[in-house]
Amino acid sequence: RCVPTQGAMMDNRFATALVIACVLSLISTIYMAASIGTDFWYEYHTLSPAENVTEAGRGIWEEFVSKDADEKTYTDALFRCNGTVGLWRRCITVPKNSHWYSPPETDMTTNCISFSLSDQFVEKYIEPGNHNSGTDLNRTYLWRLQFLLPFVSIGLMCFGALIGLCACACRSLYPAIATGVLHFLAGLCTLGLVGCYVAGIELLHRKLPLPEDVRGEFGWSFCLACVSAPLQFMAAALFIWAARTNRKEFTLLKAYRVA
């Protein structure tokens, strides 16, 4: 049962801090959701993608959309065809008309294939594409963590939002401490996601080096996740500061009145 007390009252400083924290929390949630749902975490830029899709190359990108495509197969296609990789999908850019009897085209289209749930938990091999080379535990668990951590992060922020609504209903700032802690944990998860993704990409490129005519770089979806983490930390700091400072001032006021 929530009973309004004098401790529930807050001055403009605490109200402003809570409003700013809520805005930061909302922006970070939008950024996180956008980064999870888009396919531009890592991008490959090929100098002449249309020329790379030769008659032999067409077999590669056709295998790319196959459910049986292994890591080496689709990574080679990403190299050759201006590929992009997200947490849920991989995409390549190919000519619209790819029949063997057709002349080369400059009109390109993007084909994407989603990672299935089993793909997210599949084992990575020491030599990509070679099932007999043994399991690469580092890359396997990095891949699984980069899939799980963003959902944990969003879940923590949503749970923190529910606690914040309860705090508003109870007219008390004390639950805001829990909201701040949950946002701090969400920030750690987002930071872990970014670290796992960077480490996974670096380890993959050690196994499958980029060709000389291919350039790789992190995309804007990755940048959104990078921005989301500090926003979560700032929101957490404001929530905790407002709750603790308000509680401290109320305690001092109470002691003054008793005295």
C-alpha cells in the first residue's frame, strides 16, 4: 500500500532530473530497438561488385540464400557482393537479372536472408566451413552473447519503466533507485554486446582475411548501439541521484523538525 508522505514531495531539481532521465531512457530504448532490427552492423564494400558476380560467382550468392549455407560460404558472398550483416540478417547486393545469357547489369538489388534461431546457437569452427576442425569456443559464445544481450538490455529497461510507473502511482522517489540500477545493468549489457560483436568480427577476419579489393567497416546500426550504452548510464545516474538526494534531504528535514 502506498501512502503519500512529505518525503514524496520533490522540488524542481528532482523533477527535472527525472524528466531528463526518462527522455534519455526512451531515446536509448529506441536506438537499441533500431539497432537490433536493422542489418548494418558491419558492411563490406567491394570495388566492382557487378564484375564479381560472374557465372561462378552466381553459384556463391545462390548458396548464400540457401538454408544449408555455412559460415565460409556466406562470408565469401558478403566479401564479393557488398554485403551487410546484422544481428538477425545478412544481405548481399547482386544484379537484378542474373541469368547466364544476360549481359552484365549495373541495376543492382539487395537480397537478404535471416539467421534462424538454430543459426544463432550453432557452433563456430576453428576453420570456418570445415566441420572437422573442431569447435571455436571463443567465437561460438561471442556469437551467442551478441544475440542474447540486446534482449536482456531492452528487458531490463522495460522492467525499470514499470517500476518507474509504480513510483509515480505511489508518489514516491524511492523506487527510482531500482529503476536506476536496472538501467545501469542494461548499459552493461549493451556495452557487453558491443564488445562481443567487435571481438567476434576481429576473430572472424583472422580466420577469413578480407580480400585486397574489399573494405570492411562498422555500420550505423552498430553506432546506434554504441550511443545507447552511455545514454543508459546517464539515465541510471540521474535516477539514482534524484532518489538518493531527495531521500537524504527529507531525512535531514525530519531530523531538523525533531530537533
